Amino acid sequence: MHRRYSRYSGQKVKFKRGNQMKVLWAPWRMDYILSDKTKGCIFCDLPEQDKDRENLILYRSSHNFVIMNRYPYNNGHIMVVPYVHTHSLDALSDEIMLDFMKVTQHAVRSINKAFVPEGFNMGINIGKIAGAGMEEHMHLHMVPRWAGDTSFMTVFDEVRVIPEHILSTYDKLYAAFHS
């Protein structure tokens, strides 16, 4: 048996001769790894650009927009985001909040039309302790779910398999949002 150091944990890992390491290719991750990590709020900056497909923005209303999660938990993972930069629901006016919920309802209908999921997980993480990755700009996560979508890969290998390229998913969802 060889002893090698894992490049991720620095711990010794035992490999038997003849065993081959299994490789999962995720070439789209390289775009993120090599991307400019400048400071700023992506939820403020991306809607100002005229690159909705590149930025994965699916839908815009007067007060909110829908954007795909670039690193999804599941195929079709989207976020509903107010244009107002706030960390809290309390800062949204009644008009913005009503639009937020109408856009969320439209998103459910659109994902149902495009992918026919069996259910949804939805949530708003407010505060870092609650798991907010972008804690300064609140947003709602919407993750479509299917029976069996937490396969053995997730359970045993802590790996999530997304079965479709993100731009193919974008094209299907965009058509559903605008039909």
C-alpha cells in the first residue's frame, strides 16, 4: 500500500496498487476559480449589466429579478432577489414584498412547466449564522426536487451530480418564464 497526502486535507490516504482514482469532471468550476473576485454585491451589479444570459438572469419585474444559482444544489436551483440592497425582509416596502411573492409564484409555475418537479425546497437565509452566503442582500432560494434526487453519490461520496449543463437549463427556464 502506498501512502499519499491528500491535496485537499493534507492527511495521509491509503491507495492500493491497481486501484484507480475515480474522477468527476466539472470544467465549469474553472471559470469560478479563475474569475476576478472583486468586492461588491453581485445582486446589485449583475442586473445593471446588459448580459442576462451570461449572468443567468431569467426574469425581471419592476422590483425583483430571478437568477439561477451558478453552483446549484439541484438542476433548476434559482433565486428570487429584490433590486433593493437589504439584508432583511423588514426593509422591503409592501409593494416590493407583494411583487417578491408574485415573482416567487411565477417562478414556481415556470419551473413546473419546464421540469415537472415533485416538490420544492424554498428558503431565505438571513444572517451568516443561518447560512447566508450573501448576507448583505437577502434573496429566496428555490430548489426543485424529485424522488431519488439525493442519490448514492450525495449520500456516500458527498458529491452532487447536476445532469444538465447550466446554459441548457437556462434556455429551458427562460422559455418557461416568458411563455
